[in-house]
Amino acid sequence: MKYKNINKSFFKFLAVKCFVLSFFSQAFAEGESDFPPNYYDIVALVLLAIIVLSLLSIIYFEGKPKAEGKKKSLILSKFRQIITKSTPIEREKDILFDHSYDGIKELDSKIPPWFTWLFYITIFFSIYYMLHYHVLETGELMADEYNEEMRIAVEEKEALMESGAFVNEETVTLLTEEVALLSGKEIYDENCVACHASDGGGIVGPNITDEYWIHGGGIKNVFKVIKYGIVEKGMIAWQTQLNPNQMQEVSSYVLSFQGTTPAAPKQPEGEIWTKEETE
């Protein structure tokens, strides 16, 4: 029956511990959303949690006023004795040194076991770290991890560039390489000939060989028209069927018709477009 009368304040202390642990759990969760889990970060946070909880334990038990007329919980007393090896106040005279300085006396207190084991853990960890990273070389050093992350980042950047993720109506540039224009011609022949003719003279769509443009000329305007389409004129938005690189290639090929002479050109439509400085 005596074990049922555990001090209620102990449960309050456990609540504080749970709050601290939940805080660090949240820190782990937020960290994983921003960057991959890192071995060093996890070790640092665990050690920080241990230190914080230990300090809270010391502050709580040392500063807690002793209730008069109540027996201390046997479980708590034994637990405290195990982790601190502290000497009761009534027995401090047994460990008191003979000397004193300005009235200040010194006690020959023992080092708390938790502190000693923490010291041992750091020694064991340093041995493991040396063997794992420098002797057996079974783990990557920070410099190697950095180089690997940089290599992966370069590969991801190249993949994004190949997919055209950085190409849009604001960043697109005119391509003049033969390979790009041949690729644009293939796309044009497959999708655009029915409306603009194979030589760009225009059928249902306008003539794209003259200097007249309905929605503006230049690579940015042409790319925008191809990407979003002109629904009222029957031109679909090609962004659902072509990736940004392909739209850039066909836009560049369309502009290569400028100044050529088609077999049966349509009459000019729109207005003469003057090249802007940003094009």
C-alpha cells in the first residue's frame, strides 16, 4: 500500500519530461521536411535532450521544498540515490574536509554516476568513431558526404535542364544549332503543317514567313502562343503534349521561316512586329 502514495509532483515532473521529448520529436519532424536526416544532427539532438532532462531533474529535486510530516517516497529516494550517490545532509559531517577558506568548507562528495557514465560513453563513442571513419573506413567523412551531395545536386540540375524545367516564356532564348532546328522541324512537320503549310505560307493558320504577326513576333511571343494556344482561333495549348525544350525547338524553327518565300503565301495578318531589345 505504501507504493500507492507516490508524490503527485513526480507525475508533474514526468509531464515536463514528456513536453521536452515532444519538442525534440517535433524538431526531428521539421528537420526531415527541409533536409535528409543527418547522423550528426540526430546524435547532437539526443545528447542535448539528455542534458536538458538531466538539468531539469537536478533543478527540480534540489529546489523542491521538503514536506514536513510526510514520508519521502521510497522509490524516489532509491532512484535519486542510484543516479546521484549523494550524501544526506545529516551525514555531511562525515565527508567534511578539515580545511576552510573564508568560512567556506569543502565536502568530499562523489561524482554522480550519471556524469561518470556520460564521460565513459564519450570515450567509447570516440573509439567507435575513430575505427569506423579513420581505421576501417566503413563510413563517409564529412568531406566525402559533401562531395557526394554536390555530385547528386549536379545530376539533378542536369536532369532539370534536360526536362526544360527552367525554360518558360520569360527565359526562353532562340536556338540556332542545327540539331535543335532539326528536332523543331520534326515537331512542326508532325503537328503544325496542317494549319501553316510545310513551307510556313499558311493555310488555316497565318503566314509565318512575313514580318506581320497577330500576337507579336520574336522567340518569347511565339513560345507563348505555342505553349498556351489561341483557343478562339482553333489553336490548342501544346504545353500538355510538348515539354518546354520541345516548345523552344519548334518556336526556333518557326522563326527560321522569316524571310523565306513560300509557294502560296497567305495575305499578311496582324501588324509588323519590330524586334525589342529584350528579345
